[in-house]
Amino acid sequence: MKPLKRYVHIVPHVHWDREWYFSAEESRILLVNDMEEILEMLETNSDYPHFVLDGQTVVLEDYLAVKPEQKERIRRLVQEGKLIIGPWYTQTDEMVVGGESIVRNLLYGLKDSREFGEPMKIGYLPDSFGQSAQLPQILNGFGIKRAIFWRGVSERHGTDKTEFYWASDDGSKVLVQLFPLGYAIGKYLPTDEAKLKERMDKYFSVLDRGATTDHILIPNGHDQMPIQKNIFEVMDQLKTLYPERSFFLSRYEHVFEELEKAENLPVLRGEFLDGKYMRVHRSIYSTRMDIKAANARIENKVTNVLEPLAAMASTLGFPYEHRLMELIWREMLKNHAHDSIGCCCSDTVHRDILGRFALAEERTDRLISFYMRKIADAMPSDRSVDKLVVYNTLPYERNEPIEAEITTKWKAFRLVDECGEPVEFEVVDETTVDPGLIDRQIVHYGNYDPFIRCTIHFRDRIPAMGYKAYLVQEAEQMNKQAPTPVDQMDTPFYTITVNENGTINVYDKQLKRTFREVLLLEDVGDDGDEYDFSPLPGDEPIFNKEVKATYSLRQNDYFAYADIAYRLPLPADLDSRKAKRRDSFMDVSIHLTVPMTEPRIDVRVRINNAAKDHRVRMHVPTGIASSHSVADNQFGVIRRPVVDPAIDVWEQEGWDERPDAIYPMLTYVGLSNETGGVAVLTNSTREYEIVGKQRDTIAVTLLRSVGYLGKEELVRRPGRPSGIKIATPDSQMLGVSELHFALTTHRGTTEEANVAKRAKQFLTPLYTYNKLPYDAMKMNPVSFSVPYEYSLFSQLGGEAVLSTVKQSEDGRGIILRFYNSTPTITTAAFQWNKPFSGVFRANLNEEPLDSLAADECGTFAVEVKPNEVQTVLVVD
């Protein structure tokens, strides 16, 4: 018999799901009520030493928005060590939100906490649906060396103990206190002796078995649970029932102080996605794909375009609008809590989430336009001169096809650079624009002549992390040439044909291989809920193999295009699917864009869905029989088996859910061998599975259509419902959904080809701004001018991938963050093109660590290990 653990730390806390099957406003009302009871207990009862406010400062933000007069009261309790807050802003999901999002979550959470006092320095994520392999590195980047979580671990990771060290590939490490039975085992503890003993006997047997010291932990709280006022009566009963143990109110830090004395604790590595003892919901990554796609799109816009553009502008003399940036991030981070971004919520909550994303995206788009305009306006020329400015927010020069819009009243125009050299272009499309949309003052003074908006294609070299401007001048004629209709698309990399059923065949000229029936659509019944896909027993997949698609192909010297459309007959719902009826449909439109300068096929899919209870995936066959897939996680890469080895034993071992090899990605997933590979790059869906008899096909989920938040007794998830069983008709995803991803091929393995860098370029398009002498929103000119061509810095070598560029939160300089997703150490070298006073290696909290040497040309370098993220601060 295992010895019992003598010291029992009872930690009062609350787990505050800001929204779930209830709205954020409903929970705020409870919060206002519960916070008063918490504060009163801490102030009036000296025997009640601590209360943990769920590790997220958004709880305080919501409360103080109603009760701002309580701020000093809270500050006093935090500084006394009684009310424990932080380190997060919201308790983040770790699977489908990007690395920069997790960094900003901690950045703002710690910033909020320090307004009141010292934050809890524990990576506290008690309910996240799985743990990212990179979390130790991220936590260490903020000086956090401890972590608490619940879901995803089983003994097959290397230990059956509940305390261990968890290490990332770069060597970062945190000490983990696992919640083996969750964060709520101490909820509503009864004072009835028999009930209390029955409950605690079950808990103690598990806690004693897993603990490595003489100390165990009982978290006393639950979802939205008010403070347990009679906890002292409960403790008196516990002391009577278990006189051999010592019970006391505590805080998590006290447990860690004991664990840190332990020797020879096991060290675990990798991600934790096992559903053996607790559900991790491996197919939640595709629930409410409209919300998932919005998150991916906005994350990429902010980190790849807006922040680098604003940083660039700040070095030219324009203000970096920190507060506007923070407003964007906070709207997004409110959506990143596990239930919110997991989309296992009520329809009301999902509408709130979409509203926050819409607000964040509007702010992002408008701020991008603002910075592009401010730079264009400040160029030294007559303000009546039209310009086109192309912005590049990648750290290397780009010479690729550019699509831009020029709005003018001229019948023809030309483009010239700063030196007056003409730039060749083709006008590929024209549309009429009402002058009131350009500047309502034009119409006000009686000029109703329309403008013409021309879409042009051209190609030129655009400086690294910079821009290049062109003058738009009136001309007598210009080259109007729409792309030519063709039978097949032909680029230096691919020959692409469209099949009658709407799939495509791709001949790769580098690999000398043909990939057939790419973009095959697969539809199956989904008897699941918002947490998990569940197949319908006896269901047969429906493919678009027999449909008759319409399609058109065209190309010019810059791009090749294809438009494909078809209607796929489908069962209307589960009853129709069981009866083998196809009494509904799904209209599918696919738009392909293939640049002439790189091996990439850009794919935009528009689905108009009229059917219920089904899952739609798109297949990308590779012909590469695989045992592992390669995808990215935060600031790195991860290899995963295409078949989870536990799939054969999960039922015998009594797993909570079946370990299907459905996985998340952030920007790409690939299959490869030593000769080459295929990868999917994504700006929307972040869920994939490797399928096919040879496990050689990447299946990317486009949407899941379900009607319940939670359901019981799923085929792959037996037992109780997850969440709560309520109808969520909006999650049937009826109507239009839009997905954006791309395909690429390469020589060598996914890691050797550094597909992460290709994904970064795909997600960082060149932006263009057409400056007219008219604008509905007027701005006065600035007192300085900027050059027509500019480059802030360039990356000189190495395989490091830029994560983002931003001004530091304290405004003292520019932050560069980059990581290495290749299997070998690389050196990231940069040449800074402006004077600076110093360069420092920094942590993720933007605190300087040590100085870096820079030569007279402004060049500095940093060594980056595989799966390591590095941050550099360049001080003005």
C-alpha cells in the first residue's frame, strides 16, 4: 500500500469561464456579486489567507468596469499577498492560437497584474484542451519556471507521477504540478461526514499514488463557484476524519516550494494530447470554422503586416500607436480562452465572439491603411500627385508579381519610379467607382464624373522591410490585357489541369511527378457535437468524383488562374443520411491563383452549405507513404504519428476519448521523404489528418456542421456529454463559408525545405496603397518628409523565420522576434539600415538580457537552436 501524504494544501480559487453556454455579460453579473464576498472574506477573516483569481486579469477588467471604485481595495489585497492574480490576461488555448498571441496574453496579463502588485508566476492553465510542446519555452521567456495544468498527460509520456519537469526542445524547462483529477475536486465540499469521507477517499487514493513528496493539493473551487464560506467547518471535519493528515489553507506557490526540494523528478518532453484520463477534444479544431478562420486571418494580419508596418513607420518619425494595437490584441485575446476559441459555446456567445473578431479586424485594416497613407502623404512632392506605394514587411527583398489597384479619372496612365524610369504593367480589369466614395466633397461641388478603378499587374524589386513608391502620371495610352483563356495553367514550376469533377492534376516540373485528383472533396456524416467529430455508424463517404464541374482557366506573364464550381448533392440531415437520401446540396466554388515566380498554388474555397450534421474535408494526395506528419506549433515544428499507437488499446484501457490522429497546425502541415514533399499552407483552417491506405493524403477540414454544444455517448467519446446538452443551430454552418489556404511542393524533407518560411511569405502579401489627391477623411501634412524608397533592415542569412517586428512596449526601440524550424542550428544575421545606440538579446517580456556586437555596417547576428525563439531589441 502506498503511504499516505501527510500535508494537504487546500487552495481556495475560482475558475472563471468568462463565457461558455452563458454570455460574458451574464457571468459579469455573477462576478460583481462574487467578488464582493471574496474581498470581504480576505479583509475580515485573518484565518483565510489567500484566494486565487483564476490566473487571468480579464476577470479584474470585467469587474472594475462596473466597480472602478474598488481598484484601491483590490490593490491593497494583492500587495498583501491575499488576492492572487495573473499571469495571463485570459486563460489561453494552446493548440490553435499562434505564438505571438500567447506571448501577448502573458505580456498584457503581467502588465495588468503589476498595476496592483506582484503576479502569480505560474503558468496556470487548469482547463486548456491539451498542452503545446513549446509552452515551457514561452513561460521561461517571461521568467516563469512553474506550471499547473490538467489535460493531456498519461503515463505513456514517461511517468505516472503528478509532479515532473517539462522541457521544450531548446532546453527550457518548467516544474509541473499536475491536476490529476482536475481543478474542481474541492468544489462545494460537504460538511456531512459520510459524504465528505466517501468523496475524499476516492481523491486521496489518486493523489497519494501520484505525488512525489509528502504534500498534496486540493483546489477548493469550480466554474463560477462562489467562495465557500463554510470551509473552516469542512476542515474541522477533515481533521476528524483523517487525524494522520494535516489540513490547511494554502496557495500554489507553497506546494512548489516543497516540490523544488525533491530530487530526481522525471523530465517529460513534447505536447500533451492524450485523452486517456481527461478529454482533450482532438477534433475541436474545426468547430465553427468561420470563427477559427477569422482568428487565423486576423492573427496573421496583425503580426505579419500591421506591427512591422507600424514599426517601420515609427523609425520614419510617425507615432507607434501602442494603445490602438493593445485594443486590437485585447479583443482577440478575449476570444482565445479555451471554450471561446474552441467554440464549444452557445450560439449567443458565438455571435459575441464573431463581433469581437469583426471589431479587431476592422481596427487592424483601418490602422494598416492609416500607416500606409501617412507614409505616402509624407513623400516630398506636390500633394496633388498620385502615387502607388508597395509595402514589404518581410526581411528580404522581394521580386514577385504584384497586383494593385489604381483609381483615376484619366483614360490612361503610366507608372514611373523616383528616377522617372517607367515600369511596365498590364491593366487586367476595370470597374467604375462613384466619386462620392472617393471624396464626398467632389460631389458636393457638383462633379459627378465617375472614377475608374484599374487592377494592374506588374513586377519589381521591393526593398526588405520597407517600401517603394511610384508616381502615377497621365498618359495617352496603356496596355490593357486581361489574362488569356488557356486549356491548362503553365508556370515555371507546375502544369495544372482541371478534371471534369472539379479536382485538379498537378505536374511538378522540379520533382517530375504528377499529383492527381488534388482538392478532392470528402463529405461524411457527423453525429458529434461542438467538442468532437463523431462518425455515423455505417456511413459511406460522399466525394465529388461523379459531379460535373464548370471551370475556366486563364493566365498572363504574372499569374495563372482557375475558377471551378460544382454542386454536390448531400443528405439533408442524419435521418436522410441513414436512409441514403441526397435531398440537399452544397455549392462549391474554388478560385486558384498561381504566381509565376514560386512553387505555390493559392486556393480560395467558397462553400454554400444547405445540409446539416456533416463534415467536409479537402484531400491533397502526395503519393508519399508516411509514418509521421510535420506541422508547426508556436515558434517551432512538431512531428506526429499518422496513426496514434493507442488506437488499438484505447477501449481496453478505458480512455475517455479515442486517440484519432486529428491534429492542429498553425500555418502549415507537410508530408515528405528524402526526395521531396508536399505541404498545405493555411490562412484559415488549422485542422488536418493524414488519411489513405498508404497514409499519403493530407485531409484538411473545411467545416463541421453540428447542432449541439454537447452530446452523450459518442462513438469515439463514450459516456456523459462534454459541456452541456443544448441546441446550437448556428453551428450547423448553413450558408456561406470561405477558406483560404495554399499548396506547395519542395525538394528534401519538410524541415530541410523550411516550409515555415514559405508559409510566412504566403501569409505576408505585399500591400499596396494608391495615394490620390482626394480623400473623404482629411489629414493635415506632417512637418517632415520620408524617402520614396526605404528599407529598415534586411536578413542576411540563416534559416530563421521572422515572427514579428514591433516597437517595444516601453517605446525605447524595435523588437525583432524569430525562430528556427529547421533540424540544425542556424545563425540569424541582420543588417540594420538606421543608426542605433545598442542591440540586445531580450526575453519574451522585452527585457534586455545581454548586448550583441554590431559592426560598422549595422550588422548583428544571433545563433538559434532548432525550435528556439529569440528576441532582439534594437535601441534607437
